[in-house]
Amino acid sequence: MIDAADVAAAGAALAHGGLALLPTDTVYGLAASLDTPDGVSALYAAKGRPRSRPFQVLLYAPERLEEALAPLPAAMAVAARALLPGPATCLLADPAGRYAAAAGEAPGSAGIRAPRTQGALAPLAALDIPLVATSANEPGGRDPAALADVDAPIRRAVDVELDAGTLPGTASAVVDLRGLGEGAAAVLVRPGPDPAAVERALAALGVALRG
């Protein structure tokens, strides 16, 4: 299981441009520090993805999530707080371009992912750096519920692995909240492990969900 020393080692590797395999509350992710251009480039290469296809921004520390939500329009921020932390990726505005490294060739918005750091994941709340991340599988591969599920080429590309055992195994919901405040509904782009829970959380705010 993960302890504080493991998290510190991962943080050091990431800060120096390395890649890490990290558990979330859904599946294992492949991550680089947002603030290391070499690390972000290595992430795109390891995944085999062009820069025109964005990755998510992965935030474990509560302070980093608040940093991402603070500049947003009120309706968007309130809806995001209803879903995060949790098994969702929220597509949100990025008015300052803070997360452009993850947004590929389309800056101005970003997918924000903040897992619940409970139980075996609790030590990860101390990982206080914004990350660029994606699921730790090759394109079209199965979502990795355990490190053993991660394809060998990806494991060879990383500098550090954190093992939290077997995870739920279904990738996060993706919810587009960018139209909120402009009369648009939220859009469920990917259902994730519990789409009904997403709908309930937004309905409690009077936010319609389509898709």
C-alpha cells in the first residue's frame, strides 16, 4: 500500500520531468507534472497520442482543486464542486490558460479530474502538484484496474509506480460544464461508473444533464 514516502518519491520524480503510474478512485493513470514540458512531451509519446488530442488535468491536493475552480463563473464552479472530488472529469473553462499544457492545441478549457483521496488513496492528498494525465492503457486497451493490467511498454516508460491494489476499473465520467451560466445544460460525454449519481448531483442544483 501507499505511504507518505512513496508519495514523496513520486512527487520528486514528477518534478524532474519523469512519468508516474498513479492510482485514482477509478483506474490507474499515467501522469506527468503540468509544469515540466519534457514530462508532458514524454507523456504524449508514451501514450502515442498527438498534441491535438488533450489529456486531463489531475489534481490530488484539495488546494489545487480550489485553485482550478476559483476563477470560474459561479454556476460552473458550483456544479464542478458537486462532482469533485469524485469519479468524474469535468470539462471547464480555463480563462487564464493555466492548463494549456494538457489542452493540446485547443487552450481555453480543460478537463479537471480530482479523485477522492480516501482509504488507500489518502496519502495522495499530499501530492501537491498539478498533473497532466490519462488512463494507463494503450489506445483502445482495457481500463487498468491493477498495475498488472498496464501494458508492458507503458510500464517501461515510467519512473515510478504507486500500487494501491485493485481499483474499481471503470474510467471516470466526463461531464461538459462549459455551457453553464449561458442557458445550456451539462452534457454527459462519457457515462463513467455511475451516471445516475452524476445526474442526481446536478439535479440537486437545478442543472439539467443531457447525453
